[in-house]
Amino acid sequence: MKKTAFITGATSGIGRATALLLGKNGFRIIATGRRQERLDELKKELSKETEIHTLNFDVRDQKAVLNAIESLPEKWATIDLLINNAGNAHGLASIENGNMEDWEAMIDINVKGLLYVSQPIIQKMIGQKAGHIINIGSVAGKEAYPNGNVYCASKHAVDALNSSMRMDLNKYGIKVSQVAPGLVETEFSLVRFKGDEDRSKTVYEGYDALKAEDIADLILFMATRPAHVNLADVLIFPTAQAASTMVNKS
């Protein structure tokens, strides 16, 4: 019987690449996201490979999250793998010049949204006495960098939640893992720089950045290890990167 993976932020970047790869490798997919048209496109593409169910909600809306999870048909009620991928970065400013709306968006999506989704699914996994949660963190959760203040703080929170979640759920036999990527060429910088395509492109020039498919490949590997193996925390960089702000652009 195929396992079911629940993926947040599945309409672009790492989330979309992961949905496609897992779907092609024996998983049924529950894909979630804010953009219904992109969910429809993903469903059309992936339904050729596996069963897929889509849920349209914003992780910041606790009521919408709970309603969506509760709306799952019986055949989709068992969730074996949760991938907390939804996240964002807004702005890149020194703390004294930070935008309060940007701060709230990052905290609401990266931290509160992860919790809103996780708790009801954790309760399902406890009842099943099995499950695996993979949280998508960041190198920004391992080290801070100038002008990254609130984004780094939100990803440090994900790092801490990943560790404490693993401790809390150990007694239930539920695996908890984190993937902490460095520079990945996705829509990340386009969102951070508020649609400025020229500025966002400069982030990935002069070296080979990771691709969303690289992270998806790692997630597939983590999710398919034997029951007694848990890759608890994996930091992944492109070869050109040595730290958050150290990139060899030659």
C-alpha cells in the first residue's frame, strides 16, 4: 500500500519538486498551497503518476488549516509523511529599518504556520503509532547574518522546534527530521525582494546554486530510510557555499 505524504507550499520551488518526485516514487500526495490554479496544474501533471489530493489554504489561517485537514476524505485520513515546507523571507533590512508587516509575515508563516499544520497531523500520527515529519529549515536557522534578523530568528525557531518535536514524539515512534538548505535557486529571492527580478537574479549569479530538485532528492532519501534510521538534521550547501554569507563566485 502506498504511503501518503502531506506537503505544504507545494505550488512552487522545493514543495512542488518534492511532490513530483515523491509521487513518481510510490507516494500518494496531499498537496497544499495558497494558489488554486497552481494546485490544479500540479494535480493535472502528477495524476499521471500517482493519486493526488489538493487543499487550498494559507498556513497563517489556523481555522482554514484545521478545516482543510478535517475535510480530508476517509481514504486520505492516514498521513504517513508530513513535509513542513511552506515558508518565506520578506525584505533584507537592518533591524532599525525593518518593516513590521514583513516581520509578522515571516513569523506567522515560518513558525506559527508550521505549528498550525503540525499539531492536528501529529495527533493523527500518534493514533497511528507511526509517522515521519520533515521540517524544511535553513542555514539561517544555524547562523545569523547581517540584515537577516527576523528571518534568521524564525528559522532558528524551526531548528529548535525540530529538536524539541523529535524529543516529544520519540515515545510514539514518530520520526522528526530537518533539511536545512543553503542557497537554492527558487522564487525565494523574488519574494524576499518583493518581485524585483533583476535583484533576485544576482543572488544566484557566478556559481552553481542548489536546485529545488536537489532538495527533493534529499527528502526522498530521508523518507525512504529503514524504520530504524532517522536522518535527524541535514545541512545542505551548493559546493560554492561555505556559510550563509561566504560564496565562491568565480
